[in-house]
Amino acid sequence: MLTLNAIRTQKEEIITRLAKRGKDRSDIINEVISIDEAKRSIQTQLENNLAKANTLAKEIGDLFKSGDKELAETKRNESTELKEETKSLEAKLAELEGQLTQKLYEIPNAPSHAVKTGITPEENETVFEWGTEPILPENPKPHWELTEKYDIIDFELGNKITGAGFPVYKGKGARLQRALINFFLDEAIKAGYYEIQPPILVNEASGFGTGQLPDKEGQMYHDKTDNLYLIPTAEVPITNIYRDVILKEEELPIKNVGYTPCFRREAGSYGVHVRGLNRLHQFDKVEIVQIAKPEQSYAILEEMVNHVKGLMEKLGLKYRILRLCGGDMGFASALTYDFEAWSGAQQRWLEVSSTSNFETFQANRLKCRYKTKEGKNELVHTLNGSALALPRIVACLLENYQTTEGIKLPECLHPYLGFKSI
């Protein structure tokens, strides 16, 4: 969440940056400032009461020692009234602190200055494009027809076992999944990332820590008995490793990578754009996460973008990079780049990665700080990126590499697959 200090000292700038998301949030910012001022006023009264109570306690003791019991009793009554007033102020302070926290949770991150004002995906900016359209056979098949033809992914069987959006991977389809996961992990490890295998269920504190709660509560699968949530991405458990942690400056940046299945309820619409692997409720993803000093974070974001570029180019997939406008960014993001791969058979772009800088937004919720060389505790910046999410990558590989003889898979995967084609 945004820090109170930033809201107090940079109010107009915060309001201007939030407006990039396509909505005026000056009312809630002003409300936060008003609640904070009331809270600080009560805090001052409590501190004054504490000082007065200490003075009274000393006076009462001195009066009893001197034998002036009547005045001592008067002072004692005054002390009792002060305690009641203090108790009432403490209750008001707790109430205001609750209101303030709730309001802060409702405010999204303030977009970076580099983010364009906008609301819809059509307002996103294309900042890079690579590759050429694949040469395909006449009447190329979309991936859902290819998976059925070669019996490698079964959507109907998944529907039978669980429901729509939970496919069953079979034979070479399952091996392709495993090959991609290992390829992505190995490439990240070569780039200096440290592998983590986290839990895929997280508690409520972890959901709040990275901004999924309360913003995306309805999109997460929730076990009410134990109050645990299935993760929407490995970002959640990996970033929460650093919740309530004070890091050493020399430890930064921290680079972690993890593979997990991911779960998203996302009420689906109907049509070709969500057919097959285009939108799932369960899917596999390799995630890269970095914890960095604020002055390093945007250079690190570019480094992470370049890492994803390298994966796309080794897979030989035509892709483009979009810098998202304010209204299309996630709740917690300050700046996001989306990667889209070209789907040859569907003749459309499919999102395959989001790489984001959250600045201090998650760190403030997580209370993740680092100790500077001067001994001060400062909030870190957190970043994450899909490197990569599998379903749409698989869809594009199947469609773009199809031939009249089968599907010829990219060379970088051959050592992981044990075969070259389907």
C-alpha cells in the first residue's frame, strides 16, 4: 500500500499519478489525510495524558508523605478521571487506526511517471516487437484441434474430472509441459536466480502482503475451513518469504525463481479468445522475483524484461512488448510490461508474461525493509515477472510449429524432451 508519508508530503503528485488509472481518487486521499490528522491529534492527547498521569502520581505520593491526605484524595480523583479519559481516547485511536488501514488497502499503487493515462487495453503502448510470422500449412489448425489430433491434451477429460479450465496433459503433451518448466528454470538459474519451491496454499496475511487481498478476493480459490487460499502465482509465497524481515543492504538485490501450478477462478466469457489453452483455471508457471534497493529497481526491471526476451527468442516465437496504461495495470503495480506472443493459427496476440515493478507498495504491506550503511531502515522495492506462463506458450508452439507431417518443436527444447516432433 502507499505509505502515509508519501500521501502526506506528496499529496498532489499521488493524486495526479493515480488519475493515470482513469479515475479521480482525490476524495479517498483527502479522507486518509483527515483520518490520519485525527489519529495524530488523539495520539498527542494520549501522550499529554501520560505525562500528566506521571506528574499526578508523583504529586499524590508527595502529598501522602507530607500528610496532606485531603489534597492527595482530590488529586487521586483527578487521576481516576484522567485514566477514564485515556481509556476512551485509546478506543478512539484503535478505531481510527482500523479505518485508516482499511482506506489504505483500498487505494491502488500510484503509476510510475512513465505510465500513460488510459483505461482500456487498446491504450497500451507497443514498445518492442521481434520476429516474423510463421509459414504455416494451408488452413492451419488452432491448438485445440491439434491437441485432439495428436492426443496430447484432453479438455473433455479435464471437464469430466474437475470442470472447464482444468485440462489433462497426456504423453508428449505432458512431457512438453515438463520440458518447458525445466528449460525456464534452468535459464533463470543461469541468470543468477535462486530456485525456491514454495507452498501453493497461503494464509490471509500472505494475500494481503502482496496485494491479492482484498482486491482479488473473488478471483482466488478459498478453503474456508482453514482460511487458506490457492495461489494465483508463485509471486505470492516467494515474496512473502520476506514479510516482516529487515535485510542487509549487501544482500540486495535478491533474485528468486520458482515453478508452481497457479489457480485463478476468473469467471470466463465465451468465444474463441478463451477457448482451449487461452484461459484456464489451473496452469503452470515459472516466476522470477527480485527484492531491490529503490534506486536500482528500474534498471532491474529492464534486466528482467531482457531475460523474458531471451526466452521468447530461444523459442523462436514472434512477440511484442506492451507498456500498460494506468487503467490496465494490476492493483499493486507501478509499471508493467506485458509480453504477447503471435498465435499463427488464431491470427491474434496472446499474453504470455507480465513483468512489473511494485516499488514500495508490496514492501509497505509486507514490512520488508533493509538496513542502510547509515543504520536506517528503508523499504525495499519488489519486482516480479512470468518467465514464463505455460498455457499460451504451448498454444503458440503447437500452432506456429505445425507442418503437414506434425509439430516440429524448437531446438532449445530437444534436450529436455527426448524427441524433436509430435
